[in-house]
Amino acid sequence: MVGSNAFVAAMSDQQPATHLHRIGRGGSQNVAAAAIAAGLGIALSVVVARSFSEADTGLYFAATSVVLLVATIARLGTSIGLVYWVARLREIGRAGEIRSLLGIALRPVLALSLLGAVVLFAAAPVASDVLLDGSDTGTQLLRVLALALPAIVVFDTLLGATRGLGTMTPTAALDRVARPAVQLVITVGAVTIGGIVAVTAAWALPYYGLVVIAGLWLARAIVSDRSPVDPGLRADFWRFTWPRAITSVVQQARQRFDIVLVSALRGPAEAAIYAIATRFLVVGQLTNSALALAAQPQVASLSATDRKASIASLYRSTTTWIILLNGPLYIGVAIFSPLLLSIFGEAYVSAWPVTVTLCIAAFIGNGSGMVDVMLSMTGRTSATLANSLGALTTQVVLILALVPTWGAFGAAIAWGASIVVINALSVIQLARSDGLHPFELGTGYAVLANVVAVAIPASAVAVLLGQTWGALTLAIVLCAAGYAAFTRLFRDQLHLAELSRALRRRR
């Protein structure tokens, strides 16, 4: 048996492109859905920012950030725990235990989310005093969101299980497309009939329907028979998941709590400026998430049979893809940030230094690729926890030191510093523990493509023609042509052949 397993692992390591194709297929589906989600999310932010004052807009972003942070706590890390264990059980021939595994994960999550909803509803006045502006409006927003908390938590958990089954369709269709689309439509209607409380309710309402759809999809997808459950499954699942639970909270705090802290330290209006300045950054985060979600079950499956050569190949190739996908976005947004921010209203144009700072930090962060996925899916959740805590500590300390004086710009510096800290720690640990690193010839070509084909021509157009929509259009045309030519010339080094074959096979 041992010899057979070794033979299978060796043969699989000779064909790492198989799993790369799967990531390409799932990732391409997710990237397309992420692009739609990003556009819908920006449209939603434009509607809110242009319909309400900066103070009300800041309350909206801060309150939704609070409930998403609470939801992450209540989820107990089960989203990624289910990805890992569902994929693992399928890989080692124990798929019949998946139904029991879902019960192990969902029962405590549902109980904790219900408790969290009650606590948040009751403590809303106090939370509004501490985190928002202490107004009755802030209290109402938190209470409206508390009612949706269980649906938000269970929905995300169920989607994690579907990804463990090897499909990205529910995540792409429900979370990336349906949710923001319905939120936008209901929000437009809520703006015409009510105030910021109605708009916040419009943001929360779609989760109720989506959790039902996700549950029905999962019920049909998993195997109907129940195999005898390994007595150690519960302990093994939570041993893997509990460090990830804390890590998820820390990561969500890094992504969301900065808005809340800016609101607490400088008021909701400043929080609105900071939140709007980060809107275009969310596009790149969605792209990273799209590839990461596709990669999680593949890396978990490879890790189950200790195929390190394949994991190393996936890591380096996907890092190249991330730089290729996100680099032009960050560079273009940074160069034309005053123009792009004007779509939210003239009050937000002054936030362009915040957007530029965030884009620079995000571009640097791309160089580490999906390092968090690699650490987590190879079982090193404790390392991801330690790294996330270090990054969060850096961010909070700098926010407390810089935001009172510099406002949103200080929060941007703090976020950028936390990106450098977590990526540096993670890359070093992964290299020491597994000999894995994200760097190859393709990553260098990807960076060069961004500099030569995007940064230089876009900067030249902006200097010559200024911050105008005509200049942006010309820059997009020139950069797209140059980028296409460069990537086609070096398509082998950039692994575009594998991606192209994956897309053709998916179609």
C-alpha cells in the first residue's frame, strides 16, 4: 500500500499541470464573476455616496464592517475548514463521511450566530457609542444588520463546503453575482423610499434567500449514503479549523476594522472618505480571492498525498497570474485616482493620496501570491494565525498613532505596512518549512509587463492630457495593446498556455 501511494504521488508530481488546469478553469470562472461583483460593488458605493451625506455614508460602511467582523467570529473558521476536509475526504475515499462533517461544522456555527445576533441587537446602543457616532441612526443600522447575521454566517459556511467538492459555481453565481446584483437593485429602490436605514436593510436582505439556495444546492451535490464516521473526525476537523477561526477574524479585522477605527477616531465622515478610497482596491482583492478559492481544494488534495513538487509548481504559476491580472488595475487606478474618485462625488477626490498609497502596497503584496492558501492548505494554520496577528498589531498600532493627525491617509499607511509584514513573514516561513517560494522567471516577466506596457504609457498620457475621461480611454487602449503584445510574446514563461487550455476545456 505504501509503495502504491508513493507511485501515485510520483506520477502526479510529473503532471502538475493537471491541477493547474483545474485552478485555471475554476479561477477563470471566479475571476469573471469577481469582475462582475467588483463592478456591482462600485456601483452600489456610488449610489450610496451620491445619495447621502459623508456622515451617513460613513455610518453605512462602518456598520456593515462591524457585522461582517462579527460574522467572521461566529463562522469559527469553518469555511476554509470545510474546503480542506471535504476535499481531503474525497481524495482519500471517505466521501460518505461528508454529511456527518457538515453537522460537525454547522451546529456550533448556527448556535453561535444566533447568540451573536441577540447580543449585537441588545448591545447596539453601546456599540454605536464606541464604534460609530453614538446616534440613534447608528443603533438602528446595527440592529437591522444583527437580524441578518445568522444568514450571513451560514451562507458563507455552506459555500466553503461546495468549494471543497471541487466546484466554484455556487460561489461565483451566488456570492459574486447574485448577491451584489440583488443588493444594488434593492438599494436603488430603498434610496427612493427611505433613508440610510432602509439602504442598510437592502444590503442585508439578500442573504436570507441566498442561504436557502446554497443549502439546496449542497444537499443535492453530496453523496447520499453515510459511511461509518471515523471517531477522530470531529477532533481532527476542529484541530485544523480553530487556528483558522482566529486567523479569519484577524484577517477580517485587517480588511474591515480599519474603517471602524477611523470612524471611532475621526468620525463617520472621515471613515466614508477612507472607505471610498479603498473601493477600487476591492477589485484586486476579489481577483486574488477568485484564484485562491479555486486553488484551495487543489492544494488540499495534493497535500493529502504529499505532492510537494506539484504544490510548488502551482504556487509559482498562480503568483505569475495574480501579478498579470492585478498589476494593470493597481497601476491604472493609482495614476488616474483623482478622476476615478470623482464618480463618487467631488468631496472624495481629495482622497487620491490614500488610493495611491493602497495601490502601491497592494502591488507589492501581489509578489507573494497565494501564500496564505499555501500555508493553510498544507496544514500550517498556526503559522497563518501568528502572521495575521503580527500584521494586525502593526496595523492597529499605526492607526492609533497616525489617524488622529493624518486621518484616512494615516490608515492607508497602516494598511500598507501590515501588508508588508504579513507577506514577508509568510513567505519566509513557507520557504523554511516546505522549501516553497513564489518566485520564478515568469514573475519577473509579469512585473516587467506591468512596468513597460502599463505604467510608462499610462503615466505619459496622464501627464500630457491630464485627469480626463478621454485620457483614461486612450491610456486603456494603448496599454491593452502593449500588454497583449508583451504577454503573447512571453506566453510560455507566463504560463498562459496552461490557462488557455484550461479555458478551452471548461468551455
